[in-house]
Amino acid sequence: MEQTLLVLPMALTVVGAFVLLMLSTVKTIGLRRYLAVAVAFLAVSFVIELPQFGNGPARYAFPDIFGKMYLIDDFSTLFDLMFLAGAILTLLINSVYLEKRKYYNGEFFALFLFSIFGMMTLAHANDLVTAFIGLELASLSIYALVGYHKNNPLSGEAMFKYLVLGSLAGAMFILGAAIIYGVTGTTVITEIGTFVQQQGSHYTLALTVAGMLLFVTILFKIGAVPFHAWVLDVYHGSPFPVTMFMASTFKIALFAVALRIYLAYFALSGLHGSEILTVLTILTLLGGSWLALSQSILKRMLAGSSIVHGGYMLIALSSIGLGSQLAAPAIMFYLLSYFISSVGAFGILSYIAADAKRPLTYDDFKGFAQKRPYLAAMMAIFMLSLSGFPSTIGFLGKFYIFTSAIESRQFLLAGLGIFIAFVSVYYYFKLIAVMYFYETESKREPFRFGMSTLLITMMALMAIWGGIGTGLIPFFPGADGLIDIAKQAIGSL
């Protein structure tokens, strides 16, 4: 019974996906009912999963059947909660956008749940083969979601590009896993870590090459330079809900597996590979900044900036193997801060784009503060948080990242990260400037209360609360509470 309860959230998610697939054959069911069914399954999974955090030591799920493939610990539980919350928020915030586009049906929501199931598998995976299955399950669903608007040539092109390059990257993961199995005789991550720690020095070259192949796949998925060629076109060609989902929830899933493999494989030995990761981090920070600076379409600007935020997290990832105790919790905190800020920003763009027939540019937001003052204020909060402005959660996220770099004596990366944060002010504050310093002839529109706008408001409040909040509200964690939760999750590994 206890084992069943542990995997029940994952089981409910995949059952919900199959239920939605069957319902999609019934033509009389409307989009709101599909949305309600999808959110209901995700919400029940979240409620069942929540009490499992902090509930005892790490355990294997059904070890008699799966061996050591599925690990249940605070680390995977916390990421599960983030995936489920991310999916619920993505669906509800985009409800207006989904209703305005008539091509969405039950299959769209089923793919969403299949993708979440793949991400949960990824977070729990204690085996490289299981991790690959989870990664591909999540990726295949997202490939289909990217090209879901089949009548839009941009969507088709984006899906094809992502599918071909993503499949090639997935092959790298399998090649790396095969080399590791050939050397260590196992694909269980914890056993690989033990082997590397005890005998890794005899197989340094083979294990380093294999580890790099694993990370090529992960670096491709997060869009790190030089594996970034697909990012802007895929983000641009995808429907807004899918772009938001990829930029926030899927990125969290990728860093979940990156953290587990890096902590077990590299950080315990001399195979940390920080020199290579340092070079890739520098390229990612510089390349992402250049792409974000050169864009006029807001969706593409946020795509470029997502590369930069991936670079910030790579700073902390490379610090793990150099002795920083704060680096791993800092990544988890940064993921949360980026999730809140990016979901809010994409949510407002999605809300505005529901009535638009073309991509939104900076010019479309001229005088936006006069036309829609409340939405403009919230967009300004999200831009400030993404740039790392003090008193926002984004500032604390960067503070922890740079502190971990200094703690591990990576002064070059810390300095470059601070410089890139200053550069990012240009493209984030440019949007704030066009909203507040330009006149518009459009009439002021009242704030429309609805699920989308209320959730966007909640995200804006969380962006501020995460930057200045403390324990003033009982049972509601502030910034210190969030970093403590991250440390507890990392400590369970």
C-alpha cells in the first residue's frame, strides 16, 4: 500500500492522459471540459504528492519489480511538485488563448499530461536507461505540441527542426550510456557514482568522454551555446502555451536530471569536467545575450534570454564539483525564480496575443501603461525580476548563483555573470520604457477579472514576495524558507 501511494501521483498523471485521449474522440465535449479534466488529474496528483516531501529517507519504488530504477526522495518529490504546478499554471493562465484558437482538442491536453509523466520519470530515474525513456517521452510529446497548429508553416518548420536535432541529441545520450555500461557494468546512477569514486582513475578518458556525451544531450535541450541553433525558431513557431511550457517546466526537468547525474557522476571524483563546462558557460552567456539584444519580436527576445538564464545555472553547476555547498540549492532556487518570472511574462504575452494575428513586438507595447496600467505594472515586475533587480525573486536567484561561484573561486564566471546581468537590463528595460514613455491613442481598458489575469497577478506578487518576504505569514515560506527547502531536497540525494 505504501509503495502504491508513492507512485500514485505518476500513475494518476498517465491515467489522466489516456482518459483525455479517449474523450478526444467525443466531438460534443468542449474545450473547457477538457481543460477541467486535465487540471483535475494534475491537481489531485499535486495534493497526493505534497505530504510526501520530508517524509523519511530515500526509497526505491517497487524494488522487486523495477530494482533500483525508480528512486523516491525529497529531490524527486520537490521536482514533481514543480512540474505539476507548472502544468496547472500553464493550462489555466493560457485558458483565454486556448479558447480563442479553435484547433485545440483533447489530444492537446493528453500530450501535456504525457509530457509531465515523462518529466516525473526523469526526476525519479536512478538508471540511465530509465532517464533516457523519461527524457524521450517528455520530448516526443513536446515535438507534437510544437507543431500542433498544423496549418501554420512556422509551427511545422519548428517541429521538424526540433525533432531532427532533438533525436540526434538523444542518440548522444544512448552512446554515452553504452560507454559507461561497458566500463562500469551497470547503468544505475548511484552504482556508477560508487565505481567512479573508487576506480574512476583507471578509466578517466572513457568516463569523461561518456559523461560529456550525456551532457551534450542535456545542453542541447536547455539550449546552451553551441547547441542553441533551434531555440529561437522553435520558441517562435510554437503556440504560446507550448513556448511557456518549454521555457519554464521542461527546463526545470532538464536541470533535475543534470543535477542528479552531475552530483553522482562528476562531483564525487576528479571527472568533474569543470574546464569544459566553464568554456560552454561563457559561450552561453555571451551568445544568449547577443541573440536577445538583436531581437524585435518579444517571443524571440525571451527565447534568447532563456539561453542566458541557462548560462547562469551552468555557472552554479560547474561550481558543484569545485566544493561549493551552495551551488546545487542555488540552482533549484534559481529555477523557481525563473519559473515565476517567465510564466508571468509569457502569460501576459499570451493574454494579449489571444486577439492578435501577428507576432508581438516592442512597438505593440507603446503606451501600454496608459491602455492597460495593471497589466503593464505586472509586466514591469516580471522584467525587473528577470533582469535581477533588487527586491525581486530574480535578484536573490542571481545572488545565490554568483555567491556559489565565488565560494568555489570561479571569479571569472562570477564577474562575467554580473556583467551579463547588466547587459540584460537593456532588453528588459526597453520593454518597460516603451510601455511607460510613449503615448497611445487607444482608450484605457478596464482590468478584466478572470482565471488568467488572477493567476498572472498571483505570479507578480510571488515575484516580489520571493525577493523581500520573510516568515511573516505562517506556513508560507519566504526567500529563506525556499532556499532551506532546496537544501533539504539536495541533502536527500
